[in-house]
Amino acid sequence: MAMARFKLKLRGKTCVFVDWANVYGWTKSLKREVNPQKLYRYLNTYKEIKHIYFYFGTDKHPKSKVFLSKIKRMGYHLVTKPVKYILIAEVKREKIYKRKCDFDMEIAIDVHKLLKENIQGFVFFSGDGDFEPLYQLLLQLKKQVVVVYASGHIGKEILKLEKQIFLCNIKKIIRSDYA
């Protein structure tokens, strides 16, 4: 018997923001990767959703370029910028770098631009606590805020807002295989 698809209750014109580095970081705890194509198809079933943004860094690896090309073809509004490599250690003269590409500012700017389009709902695929001031602003403007997260991947700042925003564990969406 097929499991019924989880349905978000959206109010009016809505935009979605997928912070892919954050979402991909959920893979280990979910014991599976969130499939961007299935996610897009799932989100596209909502008549309220007007824009689906996808944020991910560009680097020199051919796989990265192919992935970003596929994302664009799926229909996402792709936002990208070059990845930075931060030196975090040097062991026996071997340098160890960490890949870094934060999109907090780009997401905040896109939200700001979309406020002019009379968007009523904002769905964020990111449990990042840094977004708390943005969520507070949206709440002051009487906007619906939905935060999709994975267990163990949500900032305490966001949990403090749980009575004002809608929190949705990604497992609710992917358990039905995005049917």
C-alpha cells in the first residue's frame, strides 16, 4: 500500500529556498540523500509555489558543473557562486582545506526582492540558526514561514520560534518517496 504524500499547508503565493549544501549535509543522519529531482517534482505539485530557488557553489570539479547543469534543467532557479577553500590545518607540510560557500546573504536578498511581489509564504530548506533574524522580519510582516530541516540539523534559535513558524522534518516529505 502506497503511503500518502505529506502535504504542506501553504497560505497564498509562496517561494521556496533550497540551501543545497545544508540539505546535502543531512545525508548521513537521514541515511539517504535528498533527491533534487524528486524534491522539485514534489514542490511543483503546489499551485501556491511560484518560485523554487536552489543555492549551491560552483567549483572546478567536472561533477559539480554537470550537477548544476542538471539542476537548472530540472526547473530550479539556480543561484551559484565560486566555492572558497579555507586552510584549516597543515599536517606534515600537507595543507588541508575546507570547502566553504555560504548563501545566507543571497537568500536574504532574494527574500527582500520577493516581498515586492506580494509573496505570502516562504519555505526554507535549511535548519541554519543564522536565518533567525530573517524569519523574525517575515513574521513581523505577517508572512508564513516554513522551515524544513533534518533531525539534529536545526539551530536552537529556530527552535525558539517554533510556536510562530511551521517546522517540518524532511522525513515527512521523503518517507513517501515524494509521491
